[in-house]
Amino acid sequence: MEFSILQIDHVQVAAPAGREEETRRFYAEILGMLEIEKPEALKGRGGAWFGFGGQQLHVGVEEPFSPAKKAHPAFRVTGYDELKIYLSENGLELKEDDSIPGVERFFIFDPFGNRLEFLK
């Protein structure tokens, strides 16, 4: 083979149209991701982009909207236990999962119903 995949550049989740402020509040203010400016040619499509740890998460507008309840991005984090407390204090319901031996993880849903995974 003359090619190889190097890394994931970004992952995209969907949101309903007109919910950008809620998107920013959740991903930037609650999860602490840094909003990054979308290219001018894409701004008219709505949504928002966020950066963290050299990676990007794009929240794109999708109509008709249907949340990703199974497919999901997974984030490895520091301060795992502190994050669980923080998210609970911010009204998010955590679903812990111990189905993989030796792996500590939990799931939450963003304001639009998209599933997100966090790993220790």
C-alpha cells in the first residue's frame, strides 16, 4: 500500500438549526472546549467548531435532526472523578458502564440527545 491513515482530524456531531448558543454553552462553557472559528465559506451553514488536545469536534446543523444515540465520540480525560462530580452538579445524568474489564467510563447526552463517552 502506498498510503496510510495518520490520525483523526475531527469528529462531527449534529444539532438542530438555530441552537448555536446552546451548543456553545454546553461544549465551551460546560465541557471546557475552545471554540475555533469556522472557515468563512462554512459559517452560513450554522453550527460551531471546538478544539481540545490537538483534536476538533464539529457540531453541524442537520435537518431533519436526529440525535446520535448509539454512535458517539469518546474522550479520554484527566480528572475523571472530578469531571463526574462537575457534570452531575451541572444537571447532567451520567450512565456509568463497566462492561469492558479494566476500563472506567461513563456516558452523557448533550442538549440535543447525542451520546458522548468519557474514559479515565
